Amino acid sequence: MVDSVTLALTAGEPAGIGPELCLQLATEPRQEGIVVVASMELLAARAKHLGLTVELVPWEPGQEAVTAAGQLSVYPVAGLASDLPGQLDAGNSRYVLDTLTVAAKGCLDGTFDGMVTAPVHKGVINEAGIAFSGHTEFLQELCGVERVVMMLATEELRVALVTTHLPLKDVSAAITPERLTQVTRILAADLKKFFAIAQPRILVAGLNPHAGEGGHLGREELDVIEPTLASLREEGLDLVGPLPADTLFTPHWLDQADAALAMYHDQGLPVLKFQGFGRAVNITLGLPIVRTSVDHGTALDLAGTGRADAGSLHTAIRVGAHMARSLRAHRSGDTA
């Protein structure tokens, strides 16, 4: 199996820190082939603003990406309206979505081995009259899949979510046998496909305190979660739970598992972000392509200051490259 991979890196919101995080990659040699999908003019303007000397090398499919310090391969995308750091412009919205489309289609047709995304600003895209709820949903539609799963990870911990951006009052109704089954199957399958884990062991959190305490603190565990997990175990999935979320995230359980499955956003992610904020990565499972992202937002207040930390981007690239290699081995039948 050839180890080299080429990842598309979208630069995200032009007014945010994404462009300068991309430029920071050129300060040292890179092991992976990185192609920044962005406006050449935007990157040049931000480099000049920050006093960085970076040679921007136009890239076309079939070429090798440059990896030397001081150079950065760029797949040019037109349509940029403005490039001022910290100042949102709805006129850039179509351009931002075009970068995502170019990268994703490049992954689908084999031009790229995976894609890494810098943060976008959902609000300004919607202000432009374009309905947009986030990278995840955009890529789900573009790739034509029914269900995707959000998973955040550090080098030591993986946490996937059954529900994502829902008000807390709506979570219980959203945890149905069908949804829990789909999400758990995707998580187990993609841990095999993208992380080369032959038989993933997954810890599953209950919804209620003490996992419902036998029905005294809620019946979701008894009526939905436990029966669904029992059915999935009959398919061969290695699932532990439902476990109380306040003790699931302890070494006693985590040392024996490959991932944790939380019922809702703020049940699992505060633990992961406390454990590794700034070096975590957001992963979209359920897609036919590799997609990772940074674990932070556009940080408009830091844009153009040179103080943005590229730690999460480096993690997203490392994890994306690992996933791409695992996917390649999975497709070739090489599981060694």
C-alpha cells in the first residue's frame, strides 16, 4: 500500500482565521500532500498582511502537492468579493460554498484522498439568502447519504453523538430506535473503515442521570436504548451500556473501549474539549469520503493578528491522513 496521500484543505470564511492557518502550514516541511482550495488572491493578501513569505504554487489535478517549507499548493477558486480580516461580507458566501464543492467532488472522483475544512461562518452565508446549516449537512446532501454522524476526537478519545444541534427539550423525542440504530451502525462500520479497528468496542451513554436508575429517573433507557442495543448486539456489534454518563468518561471504562457514543451534544463534548481543546478534530462519519475539521470557529477577533493557533488544524490533517490510508487499505482488502 502506498503511504502518500493528498488532502484538500478548504480555507473557510475569508474574514476569519482559516486563511492564515493554511499559510502557517508553509512555515515547515510537510509529510502529507496538502492542497489549499481557496482564492489565490485571498491567501496572497493575508500573507502580505501578516508579513509572511509564502510561495503560492498553482495546482492542477494529477500534480504532486509541494511539501517544502515556504511553499503551498493552491487549487484556485474564483468569486471572492473581499479579503479584509475580521470583516464579514455576505458577497463571499457563494465562493465559500464553491470551495467546499470543489474539495468534496475531488474526493468523490479520486482527485483527493480526503478533505480538511477550516471554519465557515453559517450566519453570513444565510444572510446571503443561502440556506446553510453547516459543513456536515452540506456534505451529506452533496454525497447523497441518508444519515451522517458527528464525532470529535483527540489522539486519546473519540466521542460520537446520537443527536447534535438540538434544544435539550427536543432530545428525548429524537432518540428513536431507528436513529440510534443508524448512528451506532455507522459508528461501528466507520471505526473499521477509517480507523482500521477490526472489532470496535463502543461505550453507550444513557440519556438520564444514572442511566435512568431502573426507570425511576426516566424510561428512555428501558423503552428505547436498552432494547435497541440488545438488537444491535445480535448483529455482532460490541456495545457496552447504557452507562451513566458521569462515570462513562473514566479510565475504568475508556481504557477498554475505542469510542464513546453520547446521546446529545453537551453530554459528550464538554468532556472531550476539556481533555483536548485546541488539538481535537471534528470528523464526519457516514460519508463515502474522508472529512475532518478543526474544533473551533472563525475567530474573527483573531483574524489578521498572527496569533491564531494551528494546533487543531495539524491534528485534523494527521487524523485525515490516517483515515485516508485506512480507507485505501479497506477498499483494497488489505487489513494488515
